[in-house]
Amino acid sequence: MTSALPEPKRRHCTIVTLTRRGRLRCSCRSAGAPALHSFCTKAPFGILYPAGRYCELLPFKDEAMPTTTIFRRISFLSYLTLPLMLAACGGGEAVSGGNAVEEPVAADDAGAAEEGTSFSRKSEWSIAGIVRGKSETKVEPAPAPPPPRRQAAGLLTAGDHDDLLNPELYAAYAGRFLQKHGGDLPFVDTRTRVAIKIVDADGRAVPFAKVDVQRRGPPLHLVAAADGVASFYPRFDSVPAKTTVEVQSEAGSASRAVDLAGHGARRIAIALPGTAQPVAAMDLALVVDTTGSMGDEMAYLQAELDSILARLKRESGNLDLRIGLIAYRDEGDDYVVRAAPLSSDVAALRATLADQEAGGGGDTPEAVDQAIAAAGRLQWRTAAAKAILLVADAPPHADRLAPTLAATQKLRARGVQIVPVAASGVEESAQYVMRTMAALTQGRYIFLTDDSGVGDAHAEPDLACYVVSRLDQVIARVLAGIVEGRRIEPAREEIVRTVGHYDRGRCNGAGATPLQS
């Protein structure tokens, strides 16, 4: 059964959208509190502008309906001429002489509404009758519905961190965490990172080259990112002090013997005789925890997807982009994993994402291992930048850490970079697992912050420095950087605040050790 969010005593509907199935999705906040919830249980009944506009409704009492309603943040006066909608968010209650009247669910939408929510598609673009004593107002349905409008982007703030640029800091963080929690958690010692840099005859980075590092047993398979770099960690990856690195790509092939003895982090350049091809394509998988605690993040990801993709294409030019979706919950929920394949039909993916709703869960760990494994079964293109945006707030189950790591290693072997987005209330162990996945796959760790005052409280990351900007801007910059093979910094006007001594991803004076050549 889908578990409903706890019902606050009083609330205002602040954000209203219309799903593709014709249901209202609202966000509410308790009186005097900033936290939003993506779905309401028995929310007040009132008059709303067409979906996607921002408004705030005065709370209604059962015995009377107020004659005034406060609307906030209506950005265009032209919407004043559009038909008003009268709809319930969550409770499906209409005011009738002080008694609640339940509105039935249309037959073609039965079983599809959120728990505790009833919404008739027949009244989608009309004003329902309001009954007061013996009077009743009747309005004919609008002849042609205007298109639904999504929430505006830019409502959440976030920061990001690259542990590969701060190896000493990451090692100190991991040491503190493992000493406190112990267990069988992996430790990727970023201080010993070996970065293989593949270049062509002109010294340009060769993206997506296949790299094999010899070791006892099967070789370690890696794929260079768009910047031409493939990384490994000798102890974690069981690579001996003396090994051989073999490289193959369209720009040629090469082999080099490497002596790692007595060295820490280092960079090894391998030149190929041919010419590197520019990156022209990207495969992106959204892997989203859809349990009950993720309602806020799901709603805003649905709203901000267009903004993210628009900036990604603006930064990366004429990009051949495919997007897929993995939605996951946990064992015992309505489903564990749902998958939509990688496709260039962005509109279809957007509609699929809009149909996802938060529910289930209950315990903190979720089926992260199965979600990552499902992402590994997607049809990733060889000659494309490959990334996973993992939006979650919970770790895998303790007994599923090994399968989660194994699934991550398979993605790493195919050159898929994991970019976790730590949602509100992220657990300490979830942060550790996410940062491990990012370090292994040369990804970045993104985390939500409280600067916007929107959503549930967000856990402060264990980081020495970072900058905060809008979530859609952060995600778009990180993804564009994966395509272009370079770090993209925020513009000065995008920065909300700066924490610590931040210098292009490095925390100055605290663990930013450069790679040796």
C-alpha cells in the first residue's frame, strides 16, 4: 500500500500543477513552517488559477467559505482572464452547508489518483458548483482546455563537490565515517588515484577510449571520459605496483608499462597516433527514488527538467541527447523498479516522469542496488558521454552494499559517470555511499541546501568548501561539464553563497593535492 504523508494541522496550497492524467498535484506547508509536501491529505478547498501558477489559498473552515482568496506570484496579468478552476488537493472535499461532499473519481482514472485524493477529469477545466444553503452556482465546462502549465524552475538551491579534487579531505571524511560506523563499507583512497590521460597526435583528449589495466585475474576494464581520463585506485582495484596499461580507440592503440611503487596520486599520459573525435552525443539516465519522503524532490525535478535540458544544450551546442528513467522504491511496495529506456523522445520521457508519484518506503534503506543494476541494463552508446543522475535520500540496505558496489563497478567499466543528488534529510550512510559512487565513476556529488527556504530541511554536507546556486543550474553545469570534458563554474550572479575557501572546486589549503606526472 502507498503510504500517505503525515497531515499537518493547518496548511496552505502553494504550488499547483496538473498531471497528464488530469489530476491536481499540490504542495502544502504547515502554518508558520517553510516545509513543503508534494501531495496533500485533506487540503483546503478553494479557487485556483490554471495549473502551474503560484498562489496561496486562505485555509477554509468547514462551516463557511471565505469570500476572499489571496493569490501570490502570478507573473502574468493575462491569466486573470482565463477560466478559474475549483478543485480539491488531496481530500476531494467541497463545501456544502458546512458538510464535506466527496467528488467521485472518473471511471477512466479510477485507481490512479494519489492516496486520499479524488479528482474528476470531467471538471478539469470548469468551475464546480458551490452550494451554500439553497443557492448553487453552475458553470458550463470550458469548450477548449488551455495546455497544462508546469511549475517554474529554480525553486531549489544546491551545491556540488568533487572529491577527486580534494583527496586528502575525502580521506579524512571517510576515516571519520568508517571509525564511527564501521561495517563492510568500501573505502576508495582518492590519495592514491592514478589518472590515465589519453591524448591524440595533437595532444587533444581522446574520449571514450577503452582502457585495460593488467592485474592478477581478469584485467580492470575502464573507459575514458570526455576529458580523456580513466582513473583507478591501486589498492581498491587490486592493481599491483608493476602493471601494463593498454588503450584502444578510433584514434589508435597503445600499451605502456607502469611502475606505481613509491607514488601516491599521479597522472600518466598515453599518446595515440590518430585524431580524436569531438563529443557529439550524451546518454542520460534519471534514477529517482520515488518513496514517500521524496515528494518534494520529485515535484521539483519534474518542474526543472526543461530548464536543465535547455541549459545543457545551450552549453554543449548541437547535442544528440537521449534520456531514460529508472524509478525505484523498495521490496514490499507497489513496485521495486520501473524502467523507461534511453530515448531521444524527450517529450515522452517528460510525460513519464510527470506521472511518477511519491509513495511507499517506510524504513530508511531502499532498493538502490536494484535501481543501479537496472541502469546498467540500459542500452548505453559507446561513442557518447554517459551519466546517471541519482536523486535519492536513502542508502541501500546494509546487506545489499556489495550488490550496489558491483552494479556501480559494471557502470564504471562502461564509462558511465554517476552524479548523485542528495535530497532532503539524506542519511549519513547515504552520503557516504553516494560520494563513493561518484568518486569511482569520476562523477560529482550534488546536495540540496536550505537557502531557498523550500522543501523539507536538508542535511548539511560534511564538506570544507562549496558554492550554492540554483539546483537546475548546478545539475546543468555538471552534466555539460561531463559532455565537454571540463569543469564549468557558476557565473558570479548565479552564486547564492560561498562556504569555505573555494577555488574552482578545490578547498584551498585543505587537502587539494595535485596529481603527479
